[in-house]
Amino acid sequence: MKITAIETTRLKSHPNILWVEIHTDAGITGLGETFRGAEAVETYIHSMAAPLLRGQNPLDIERLHKILLRGYLGFNGSGVETRAASAIDIALWDIFGKLTGQPVYQLLGGACHERMRTYNTCAGADYNAKAVQRRLVQAGAGKARGRYDDQVAFIESPAELAHSLIEEGFSAMKIWPFDAAATATDGQYVSAESMRQGLEVFEKIRLAVGDRIEVMCELHSMWNVTSALSIARELKQYRPFWAEDPVKMDSPGALADYRRGAGIPVCGSETLAAQGSFRDHLAAHSLDYVMLDLSWCGGLTEGRKIASLADAYQKPIAPHDCTGPVVLWASLHLALASPNAIFQEVVRAFLATFYRDLVTELPVLEQGFLLRPTAPGLGTELAPAVKADPEAVIRRTELS
């Protein structure tokens, strides 16, 4: 079997997402996806990656992974080269599954879990909708716009939000009430008023539902170590499940300093790429939970190595998804095949809205758990309406 063409698709309505389809002479097409910098990744795929795939066997996944991810550029960051390699790698695994008639998790060694526990990242449907930055919500934003405007809800009505999630079967939620404060000071200090406002969100949730739901605190790498520690010491009383990306994740030593003083578990990081970055953090004892994004770290091939590395350090993993539905599918397969996976992130607002329009099938979410898929490959395809969109940008490079 040979790779005959590579095709990319992006939509102006979802400018962050790029879909990659790899075509073969066997009539099997694999689907991949990456996020942010979609136009730049598209250009790189057609100008640089496509010639490297010409005439290649799509089942030589590890070899092609090495060529694309460990080339001269991109191997030590999550930039354009790595994002392109990630999307292509996911598509190759999709081909492998379709050829063998097996779900991808089976090809990764088989399922370790009957189903995968999720937590809801409390974003709204338009979170990450802009090409450059995510939506920022501050106190006084007003009422939530509908049931799933969770980013406004966790600021304005956190108790009601927690009850809503519990009613749907979720046992964990993630919020980021300190982001506006970090934006105001560039993360250099946190005022007493901002500290109180951020902590009130956690307090209201605990008073409303007690310990019936776990609460993660996302800090988006926006703080310096001193300020992040100040937040952690006050936050500890509300028993957060973890503090995620409290500082920039480019210094394992700085994060280790934070972890020693914080007194709460540390999760990181969707921003890290390739196993070497995770190795350095694990060796520095800076992480309690390992989060990885398959569209940024090197795809499923690199993701399973990172999961195994975390397992060697006896650390659980929780794959990231706040990006696109294909990566959610790939992440679910990795989580199901990883003995140390404890969560798969989901955004219920995405699942209930635009994700439905982008792919033919979504993972089945049932009472806070994602069920094991049975279809071969990833289990989904691009929805026909995506390419039929008059503003779709479709590029195809023939490789035969």
C-alpha cells in the first residue's frame, strides 16, 4: 500500500482547526487534525511534509514519525513542524485501524478500561473561536447565554453550574477564575481583591455541592512562581484536584520549586511537545499528573511513549481536548489503551454544538464517561458539510 495524496481542509468559521486526510492506493483514507496556526501548518504540510511521504507505505508509522518529528527542525517544540507531524501521525493510525478492521486502541495494545472517566472543561461554545486568543471572561460578564455557556457560568453562577454538571453525571470540572487577574498584572502579582474574587468561585462550589465533584484549577501558564504560590496556598483549603500549568512550562526546575511549596497536585502540560520535554519534567519531580495534547506533542506514536514514560514514574495521564473532535477521538483511544489514564478531558459545550457539525460520529458520553468505540480506525470521518462549505479552503497534493 502506498500514500497517493495528502489533502487539507480548514474553515473560516473555525480558523484554528486543520484537518488532514491521507489517501492511499488501497482506497483507504486516514483522518488527522491539529489546532492553532492552521494556515501555517497547511503550508508546511504541502511544501515540506508531502514530498517526504511520496510513495511511502502508510503502515510504516514509526519510521515516518521519526522522519517528520525528528527532522532537523521542530523536534523540541510544538510549532508548525510538530503540529503537522502530529496530524499526519493520527491519520496514519486511522488508516491502520481501517485496514485491519480494528479500533485504534486495539492496535495500541488493547483496552485497559471498559470506559473512560471525563471531566468537563467549563468553556463556552465560542471559547478558542478566534484565530489568535481564547475568550476571556471577567466578573460582571452577565448571565450565561444558554445551558452550555459554562465559562460565564463558573464566574457568575458557579453553584448552579456544579449542580448542572452533577445532574449530567460529571464527577469533575475544570475552571480558571484567576485568568483575568493575571491579564491585569501580566502575572507578576495578584491583588487581595483578585485573590478573593478567584477563591469565591471555589468556595461557592464547595458550599453548594461539597465533595460530590472534583474541581481542577487551570492557570494557563500565566503566573510567575511567586504569584502562583500565593494562589496555591490560599486555594489549598478548597481541595482542588490539581493546579494545571501554574507557570510557564519551559523550566522543570521552576515548576519543581512551585510543586514543593504549593501543597496541591500539579498537572502539566498540553503545551509540551515530544517525550524529551516530559522526561525532563518527570525527572525533575515537577509533575503529579501528565497532560498531553496529541495534536501538539507528536500524535499517537509520541503520545503512547509519553504515557509509558509517565507510567514508569507512576504518574497518571489525562489527555487534553479543548481543540477539535478528531483529536478527542484519538485521545480517547490512547486513554483506553493506557493503564495509567484516569481522565479524558471533554468540553460539553463543544460536544453539544459545533463538534456535531464537523464529523460524522462523536464519542458516546454517558453519565460522565466516554464509552469504548467499536468502529475501525478512529471511528469518525469529516462531515460532508465541511467540504461543502463555500468558504472551505481545500488543498490537495498528489503523491503518486
